[in-house]
Amino acid sequence: QLQASGGGLVRAGGSLTLSCVTSGRAHDEDAIGWFRQAPGKERERVSCFSSSSGEVYYEDSVKGRFTISTDNAKNTVYLQMDSLKPEDTAVYYCAVGFNLIACLGTAMSRWGNGTQVTVSS
């Protein structure tokens, strides 16, 4: 079961840290990802992480501003979001999948609940 939290309302330029508890992740669910969906838009990937290789991917729009990290002892993945922009406003989802390719294709095996992030100008 995936449980995301940490969303909220923040001014442009501010920061938020999202958390996702990934308890019960299967041994073959190697990839962890953060995705977002803004009103009227399709869900898009934000960041993907491979547990086995440590490889990390960021969407160009968030590169240099967002950082994905994990705490294996807590079965938790984080998304540190800095220098937030109004266009970052969306519902953010965490998900797990079999590999990084699945994450890049938004073809994840399990999805968590969403957490709303609103960035005011």
C-alpha cells in the first residue's frame, strides 16, 4: 500500500517535501516514481528512481529544483521540491513498478493516493 503526504499551499519560490510510504513493495518492484496531474491535463512523470542501480531520472521541467530520495529503513521515498512555480500545481502521486523503463513509460504496477500541491504566484 502506498501512502503519499506532504502536499499543501505554498508561494512561488517556496519549498515542499512530499513523502510516500512504500510498505509491502514486492521484491521485483524495483522502480519508484513520482508523477503529477494538473487539472485538464494528462498525468506526467516527474521523477523515477531505480532501487537496484540507483539511477535517477528527472523530467526537464523539474530538473535542478526537485530531488528524489529514499529511506529504506522507513520504507519511504521523498520528493524535495524547491523553487516551486505556479505551473507545478497538481496532484502528485507516488508509484512503484518493475523497472525504470516502466516508470519512464508511466506503466507502474501500483499507485498511491494523490496529494495536492498548490503554488500561488
